Amino acid sequence: MAEVSNELMYEVLKAVQARLEQVDGKVDEVKQETQAIRTQMQAVRQELLGIHQELGGIHSTLTRHESRLDRIGARLELSDASVP
């Protein structure tokens, strides 16, 4: 078995330290990517909220129009049975 010397331990520790620095760099990259994804998700949430609000407005408008058409039909004494 090879003798373990201080120099050998020092070389191994240097290699471990270099590897840890690489891992730290990768962790920083992952953190940045995660933050970018969070930012994009927030933008998507805001867009979906806007779409939801717009659909609510459209629904309200359609409801108003339907009610108005019902009143017009009642005034003109129209019914579904009279339509061929």
C-alpha cells in the first residue's frame, strides 16, 4: 500500500477544493436560472390575470346584450315557436 504523505494529502485536498469551486459555480448558475424562471412565471401569472379579467368583462357584456335582446323580443312579441 502506498504511503500517505503530507504532499499527497495536499494534492488530494487541492483537487477536492477545485471540484468544490466547480460545484459552487454550477449552483450559482442554477440559482440564476431558477430566478429567471420565477420571473417568467410571475409574468405569465400577470398575463393570465389580465386574460381572466378581460373574459369577465366580455361575459358581462354578453349578459347585458342577452338581456337587452330578451327585452326587445318581448316588446316585439317574438317567440321561438314563431321562427320556422
